[in-house]
Amino acid sequence: MIEIPTGKPRQSGVLGFSLSTFLRLSPSLSRLIVVLAALVLSLPCLISGIPVAGDGITHAQYQQHFSDQFWAGDLYPRWLVDSNKGYGSPVFLVQYPLPYWVTALIRPIVRFSPGPTRAARELGVFCFLALAAAGLGAFAWLHNQFGPLAATAGAISYITLPYMLGQEYLGVALGMLSASVWMPWALAACDSLRLTFRSVSLLGIVLALLVMSNLISLVLFFPLMIGYAIASRETSGISLRECVASLFSALAIGLGVAGAYLLPFIVYRRLFDISAFAFFSPGMQLSHNFSFLRGATLARPIIDVAVSSAAIITSIAVCYVWRARKDAGRVYMLLILASGVTILIPGLGLALVRASGLTASNFVVRDDFPERMLAVTLSTMALGVLAYSSLPEKAIKWQDRALMLAAGGSFVLMLPWSALAWKAVPTLATAIEFPHRFGAILEIAVAGLFAAAIESGLRRLPSRGGVRCPTIVTLVALFVITSGALTWRTDWLWAQGLRSRRAYAFDESRDVDFLYRTYVPRNKITAFAELLGTTPDTYSVERTPVVHGDLKLVQGQGTVDVISRRPRKVVVSYAASENSVMRIAQLYSPLWKGVLLDQPSYVLRPKSSDEGLLEVPLVPGHHELQLVFELGWPERCGFIVTGVSLLVVIVGVVIELCAIDRKPQKRLDGSGG
């Protein structure tokens, strides 16, 4: 066993020399190691683009339209005019924009050839940048407290633990992956939080980026951030009142900076019916996305291996918890592990879900996703418990306790034991949609605990039952990462991406935004789905012709012709001898309005056809009609709020820095100057 005392590293043999050498490495080299780890993980995406798995196809389609409109001059595409085979989509009224903005800005740098695979390959580059930035953020956070070796190990574990690697990265959960970039940066800002404009503004900007990455992730992450900041206030040297004031001031700044996205989202969210998506796709219901085990899936070798690995890792953790200390913390950790182990009993999880009343008794689950999620989250939780138990009593900080509480709470909220609690808050449950989103909170907490365990193992600290050497914790972490990769089959996806070298090809004739169920009226979803060549209860799509603003008179007599067509504006010339109705091949939305250019005060109010398309009543005569997708004051005010917030931040920081520079400096002899 190698023990390195506090102070100068001990050099014993080759391994001792390598550890002592690493501890003297500059942080720049440590950061390079983290980036190289992200590069290795991202090689398939860099070569072949994002995998055709999870939400990859949807994000590639979104990115195709977003980037095209962005570089055509629509700097914030809210209406994707060519989405849904040319019928359009208002999805970016609520969809987070940051990953798509970043990927759009990548285009002139990477210079991929125009074609159907461009968006997928650009998103592959984004995935690398996101993984690298997440690792660097974790290193920045952990290096505030630990040496380069522990901070590097914690950062690499953060981007390789099963939830991020399997669900966010290779599952192409783009918003959650982007949010995972900013969470460690926020915790790093909390370590040095002060009630100063510069400190509060820094955290506020990070929170704004988190909001525009994934608003739900901010809602889940904010309680951990509050607890962590309060636990770190002694290190920061601020009072509880100052700490809370700083946090909520930063939140106010963050919401203000994100106003361009957030204000229209708040105002127009009522145009989206999230429950309709779950209605037509039962597998998307919250009750289907808990972590549980069914007896039928035990016949699958991959599930047997995953569950067995989780049981072994949990057994190791239980042994160390039992030996570590006799206090309330041990009871808490044992209860958390017990809550996961009991769900390994086949059928118990489903029984708990049924008992909560979240779903009907005829419970159908689409695949073995719940079993895989249970195995990887239980293994990750066991690693966190083992790492915390390895910390000597005197080495445990309040930050470690906050991370342990967050990890345990997040884990339980992913299990069917919490189904009754989710049932009690239906609005929040519908918004969060997937309990496994808490896996991101579990993972960042465990990465922090793992780094703390490595650091304490490298120091000779008196402990009873603690693990002085990081070998055991490291081996278990490697076991968790490896078993998680096998559970999600990320090894196969990684090898397949390198072997095939074929990116996802965008196909206009199959371009369907499956969130149409949320923004098309429920009584017209079936008819609109037929136009798209699909049905509301399936993901299969037929190749059907693509429309590009086709229009015709469906009532009355006359002629109609398109003069110009832009993402949010269509100008039409028509001649009608009587009151008529024109149908345009764009989805109806109450935000569309028509204005006669020769009579600007005359506003025509479009209606929805039986298929959910745009129908405009026409007055007799020869006129030019302008149809505008108008967001009105929410969009204008949102941009104003963002601009003012950024201006306040810049001016406030400059004033604060100037004030610091003007402060008189004391002379070396102690006299004023």
C-alpha cells in the first residue's frame, strides 16, 4: 500500500515517483489530459457525426433548419419554416437554443461540405466540445479544493460515468449534455462566491448559459447549488445572509441575461400540450421511466451482467459503510443503498408504480431501458457511498456532506419509491417528464466525492476504517465505468462509429419533428400526421413529397401567387372576385397574422384547417397580402431584457474593477501611500 503524507510527496519506487511527479505537474498539463480523454471518447462523433440513436435524428433535423436559417440572417430562428416536410414547426418557441447556436457558429470553422450529412457531423464536433468543456469545468471546480491528480481523476470520471457517457452523450440528449457543461462551472463559482458584483455576475452568466442549455436541468440543479454554496460559505468567508443574497442575485442576473429565450417561452408555453405527447406515446410517460427490474428481462444476458455488476459494487460499498463510522451518516447511506437493492426484486418496482396511481394497471414498457438505468445508477450511487465512506472523519467537509445528500436524494427520486411523491406534484412531474434526469445531479455529486476520496487517499490522515490508498476506490470507479459502458453498449457504438465512418444523412422526405403532437391541436393531430406520412402513435415515416409554401384557394374563385417567402414572412399576391379562403402549406398558429399591404390597418386573422394548416380569409379585389409569424412584445421585451442585463453586468464589473484599482496600496514598510 502506498501512502503519501501531507506535505512533500513520498517517493517510493516507480509508482511513488510517478505520483509525486504528477502532483507537481502544472494545471495546464492536467487540463490537456482531460481534453485528450474527451477527444478519445468523441472520436466516433468527430469522424462519423452523432450516432443514429436516442434523440440523434431529431437534433440533426433541428440543427439542419436552425443553421440554414441562422446563416440566412434569421439570428434566432423561432419558426423552422422547412421543418415537417415543409409545413413548418414552432418548436423553438420553447426548445433550448444554446447547443444549436454553438453548432451553427461551428460551420464556418469546420467547413464541412454542404450536403445531407453536414448537420450530423457539425453536431459531432459540438459533442466533443461539450465533453471537453464539461471535463474542464469539473477540473476547475475540483482544483479549487484538491491537487492536480485528484482533480484530474474527478474530471475524467465526470465525463465517463455511465449516465453522461451512455444517456447524454451517446444517447444524444443534447440539452442535458450542454447543461452538464455548466453545472461544474457553477459549483466552481460557488467556491469563491462573494457579495460583489463581479462574483455574482460570473455565477449569473453561468446560470444564464444553463437556462439556455436546458431549463429543466437548472430546476433540478439549483437545490444542489444552494446547499453546496451554503456549505462552502466558511471557505468563502461570508455570512449565511450574504451567501443567500449572492445566490438569488446571481439567479436574477442569469434569468435576465437569458430573457431573449425565457420570456417568449413563459408567455407561449401554453401553445404546447406536453401531455399529448405522452398520450400518443405511452413509453414517454413519467411512470414508464423509473428505474426498476422485471422478471422477464432477466433472461437477457446483458441485463444479467448489468444487475450482477451493480450487486457486486453495492456489496463492496455496504462493507465499507459498515466499517467506516457509527453515526447518522452511515444509516443514511445504508438506507439509500437498500432503496436501490430492494428494487432489484423483480416486479416490486412495477407494483410500487401501480400503487401510486400514476398509470393504468395494464403496464407496458417498451424496452429494457428501466433495467439498464437501475443498474448504472445503483452502481454510481454505490461508488459515491464508497468514496464518502473512505474519507477520514476529520477530512469530511460540509461540501462533501452536501454532495452526499444530493446524490442520495437524486437516486431515490429515480426509483419507484418516489412515485407517490411525483403523483402529488403532477404539474412538476409533467414538466420534468423523465425521473432519470436526476442522473446528471447524481453523477456530478459522485464525481466530487470520488475526487475527495482520491485526495484523502494520497495523504496520510488518521482515520478509522477509512481507505488510505485510493487504489480500491479507483478500481471500483473503473468497474462502474466499464460495466456502465457494457450496459449501454457504448463500446459497440464507439467501435461502430469508427468502423462505418458514415454520418446520419438528412432526408427531407422523412423530416418529421415528432414533437408535432405537442403543438398541433389534439383533434387535428391524426389528420396532420397523415400529411406527414406517419401516425401519432408510431415513429415510422413514409417518404412523401416535400412542400415549400404551396398555396391554393379552397373557397371562392381567383388566383394566388407567392411573391416572396422568408422564415417568418410570406408575401402573397391574389385576385379574388368574391370572399374567398386561401390555404397555405404551413402549420397554423395563433401567432400568424395577415396584413394587406395596400391597407395596413386591415388585419386578416388566419384560421386552422381540418389538417391543422393555415387558412386565410380573403376580401374581394386584387391585393398583396403579407403573412407574418409575429411574437409581439414578448420577443421584443426579451431581447431588451437580455441587452440591459448584459450592459448592467459589463458596466458593474468595470466600475468594481476601477474601484479596486483606485484603492491606495500600502507600502512595504506598513505606512499608507
